[in-house]
Amino acid sequence: MPSAIGPHTRNPKPGYLYRGSKKRAAKLSAFERLPLQFWLVIAIAAVMLALSMLLLRDS
């Protein structure tokens, strides 16, 4: 009896997403697994840090 987990079934292995051809499942890198909100928070923090450094340098 074949396994119900794999790239050719409706429930692929957790942690794998289809990229390109559906015949091969590519494992996601660590950066691709992080949620979008995490990167949004990092970007906002970087902008605020840059602005505060500009304000401190001018005064």
C-alpha cells in the first residue's frame, strides 16, 4: 500500500512547498520560512534607527 504523504498526493510533506515543477518538492530555506510580518518589523526598526541617528547627528 503506498504512503499517503509525498509530492504526488494532496497532502505533501510538512515544510515542503511546490516551486516550479510539481514533480519535485523543494525544501524551503530558513529565510523563506520566516513570516512576512517579521520582515516588516525588521524594516520598520531599521528605518526608525536610521531616522534617530540622523536626528542625533544634526543636534
